[in-house]
Amino acid sequence: MTDLYLASTTVSFHRSWSCVLFDLDGTIVDSAPGIISRMRTTLANVGAVVPSDESLLRWVGPPLLDSFRDFAGMDPLQSQLALTEYRRQVAIEGAEVGTAVFPGVAGLLARISEAGIPIGLATSKPESQANTILDHFGLSQYFTVVTGASEDEVRSSKADVVGEALRRLTAAGVDTSRTVLVGDRLHDIEGAAAHGIPTILVEWGYGSPAEATGALAVVHSIDALSNLITG
């Protein structure tokens, strides 16, 4: 199996990027063990059915309000109550518990930074939690901006998060004209596409092959990703 394949010929392929946006869960960090554990507790505490860990893996990445609605069939009020309970679990444990950096990612971020390419984070995870995780693993130094969901969930969709990240990068003087997003799920592709940005999908994340539709490329290794970004 090759380390890379082009998943789309409809998007212009650049080898010289002016900026790179990274997703967090499933792209930089393996957060599934912690999220699934907290989700089991959350669903049990709100009296909802607790599905299998395999089923709960689908919940990792998209905004949690969407997951409560789409996967648990909750109405808006139930979803908000469940989200509040989940965040209570995070506050008790810490966002970094059950989370690990994927092998090679720290070195990749260092190489991109050394190449002079600005890096931004665009995650559906609450921004405060994203900052906690990056600080815990010593990765904050590589990011020009860190953008996540707002605490009130007004900004939670991937498109909204990407838009805010681009706004902050532009305000910081970064050229965003040739930006690429690195993610692992379909909502990453769709959120980036809303702003005309292509996505490189990483295979080590939580998405399925079917979610690669619309991606510029799919990579199976850190080396392949590094080659696409830094040339």
C-alpha cells in the first residue's frame, strides 16, 4: 500500500502552502479513549442508552451537540443537558486524560514551523480544552492561532471554526491565500470546503474510507503528510 493517494482531481493541488490548519482529535492526538470513557459516564448519568465503544467512536470529532442529536436522538434541550454533563466530566478528569499525541506528529509540527509555514488549529472541541491539551503536550509553541468551539456553542460547526481561524490568522498578518486543512473526518472536509480550502485526510484518525470523498489527498504516514506540506 502506498503512503498517499489523491482522492480528488477537482481541487487545485499546491505543494507550496502559505498556511496549514490542523484538526485536533484524530489528527494530532488520539483522544478517543478519554472521550469514549467520559461519554459512557455522561449517557448513563442522563439516563440515555449507552452504546458500544465501537459505536461511540463515531462521536469523536464532530460537535458533541450534533452527536447527541444524530446518534442518541436527543432533542435540543436533552442535548444541551447532556453536553453540560459531559463538560462536568471533563472538568473532573481533565481534558488531557485518556489522550496521547500520535507518534511523529510533534516532529512534523516542528518541521512545518521550521519551514516558515504558519500553523493554526481548527477544532470542534471547546477552545479552552484544546489549549489545555496543547499546553500539556508542549505543542502550543507551534501554533500561531488556536481556534475551537466557543463555550456557548454559538461557534461549533467546523465551517464556523475554520472561518474564525482564518480571521485570526489574517489579523496576525498570515497569508491565508493558499491554506490547506489536515483532518480525519468528513466534517473537516466539508467545513474547510465552505471556505474554498482543500483538505488532506489522515488515515490514522477516526474516519472511514467513505469519508474521503472530497478530500484532496489521503495520507497513511507522517512522512507522506510532511512531503505534501513542506515539499
